[in-house]
Amino acid sequence: MKRLLSPEKVVGIKQTRNAVLQNRAAVVYLAEDAALGMLDEIIELCKDKKIEQVFVPTRRELAKHCKIDVPCAVAAVLNDSNK
């Protein structure tokens, strides 16, 4: 989870989806308590592109690790080459 402290990350479904589609995501973090079906597309995209997925128990916990005040369902740490 220390990787989420990196400034090279995106938070949110749209931003993470775009990062995955553009092959910019190194690892994707997903909250287990996100609304049913909300993350299905991201999970499938990660599987297709062989991107590591890490599940976090809650949206609040994920937000805490991202250093943001609003609960979030998904975040991605970007590849080092995108600095």
C-alpha cells in the first residue's frame, strides 16, 4: 500500500479505467465494499492486460492510503515511465 503514497497515481473509476486502457497503470487498488458491479469492467480490463489488482477492505481505507478525504472505490499507481 506504500505505493499509493506516490504522486504518480490516479483515483476514481474514470481515471483508473483510462490509465488501464492506455497501459499506464502498474497496479490497481479496488475497494471490496464498492457498489456491486461498479468495478466489474476495471477488474476485467486488468485481467486482460495482466495488471496486478490489490483489494482493500473499504473505500474509506483506500482513500486514507491515497491521502484524500473522500471515500474512493478504485485507484491506480502509474508506471514509472510516465513521470
